[in-house]
Amino acid sequence: MSKFELLEFQFDPDDFTLTLEDEFQLARLSNEIEKVDDIETLRVATLKLLQLTTHRQAIIRSLCRRLANLEADTIRTLYED
């Protein structure tokens, strides 16, 4: 197993509430998906949403890493081989 560093810090539950913009986007995309009657269109939409989700996860991971480096109460644990 290679070495890695685990960074832990607390989140406030309010950090995870959807904004009004998020709710509108969710409703819009849900309505569009519900209307799809072609499997190929649904397949393309699914792949695009997968790409978007993966890209957002990479951004979130990077931002969390940056935030962890700035937080005073960060718990840092370095795991060696």
C-alpha cells in the first residue's frame, strides 16, 4: 500500500443545503429526463451527467484539500508503508 495523508475537518450541516438555483436546475433536468422516450438520448444524457458528476467530485476534492490546509482544527494523519 502506498503512503497517503488523511485530512479530516468538520462541516456544518447547513453547508449541504440546496440553493434556489440548485433546486431549479434539479427540477429542469428531472423534467427533461422524464420526457425522454429514446434510449440513445437517455444514454447520452446519462454519460454527460456522469462526466459532470465526476468533474464536480474532482473539484470538491481539490477545494476540500485546500480548505483543510487552511483550517486550524484540521486533523492530519500520515500513513506510511
